[in-house]
Amino acid sequence: MEKVQVKKVHGHIRQFPIGISLNPDATKTATRTPLAYPNHFLVKRVTNAGTVRFKTRLLYLSTALRQHRIGLEEVDDGIWSVFFCNVLLGRLDERKALMTGQLGVTHVPG
């Protein structure tokens, strides 16, 4: 028979095999290295709402990217490629306030 330890977790009694760490800070100690983009990229942090501020506009990307950094690279006059790591998410046309590509077509309000 396996030995277990009984602990109260979030108001509920749970049984864990001996040796399992119940330290709530154990997962917080892992550090995430920030994503590195080339120096010519414009780097923005995505908000908890999934948006980034681009010039005078608010651009919705995705809540899946919240608190991550994205990179924007100007590829033509007013046309920007939007990257997460090395993945091209789409293109942003700042004149039309329109994002097209992997994220679909998103109108940028404003």
C-alpha cells in the first residue's frame, strides 16, 4: 500500500503520494525568458484583454497572447508584419486600420 499525505488544499481535503511537493510557490520560481526580436522590430506587450496599442489605435489580437510580447516589422510603407516568436500572425495595414492573415480579418476601431 502506497503511503499518502493528507493536506487541505483550497478548502478541500486531498491525498497525495509522499514526496509530491505542495509548495504553491514552486511553480512561481520558474522564470520565463522574454522573447527576443531583431532590433528593427517594434516590440509590444499584449494586454490581458488581448490588445496592443499601435500608434493611436487599439488592435485586438487574441487573449491567448496576453502578457506576451509580439514583434511588428514594417515591410512596406504603412504595412506591418505581426509576429509571435518566429510565427507570422498576419499583416497590418495602418492606413485602412485592417489586420489580415492567420488571425482572420480584424477591423481596428478608431
